[in-house]
Amino acid sequence: FIQQKDKIIELQEINQKLRESQIWVQQVQQENADLKALLKINQDKYKIVTHARVLAYPGAPYAKSILLGVGKQQGVAPVQAVITPYGLIGRVTEVGETFCRVILINDLNAQVPVIIKPGQVHAILTGNN
């Protein structure tokens, strides 16, 4: 009986922590929804693949591209941007069922349309290898 009482107390403490975590998660979800509404973000408009494994990096001196382990099955399409937590790294050029090739922005053939702020100046970002 004493062992069961200790176990019940331990489970009650865990349950209380989980309730507190659930409240925090609900607050963060509500804040996220409010910020999306403020920014007028329509999530349905963009297909976002959350992660992808790099399968190959040829390392050729003048051709900078990578092969990623996501493709049509995951919703990847040509010309989509490839972004990391550090920013834009390239765009999708070829797509297979389960893989895609990405040209990196430092490739000599890479050209990305950009808008320079302030002034809303339109320009083309090109790779310099």
C-alpha cells in the first residue's frame, strides 16, 4: 500500500506538469494563429516540406548543386525555394518521385529574383562560385 501511495503521488506530480505544459502549448498555438492572422499568411497557399536529407553533394568546382531525399511524393515541385534556418540556399531544378536536385545560390548559373529594400528595387542575384 505504501509503494502504491508513493507511485500515486509521483503520477499526480507528472500529471500536473503535463497540464502546465498543455496550457503553455495552447498559448503558443494561439499566439502563432494571431501572428499569422496579423501577417495575413494563407498557409494553404504554400506547400512546406519541413526537412530533407542531403543525399549527394558532387563538389564539382563550378557546378554547385545538391541532391535531396524528397520529391513529388512529398509535394516538391521545380522552382521551389530551398531554405534553411540560415536563409535561402537555392532552388529546386529537377524533381523525381523521391528525390530532387537543388542548384545552390553560389552556383555560377544560379539566378534568383530579389527585391532590395528600401526602395523596392528589383534585381537578380547571381552566384559567384
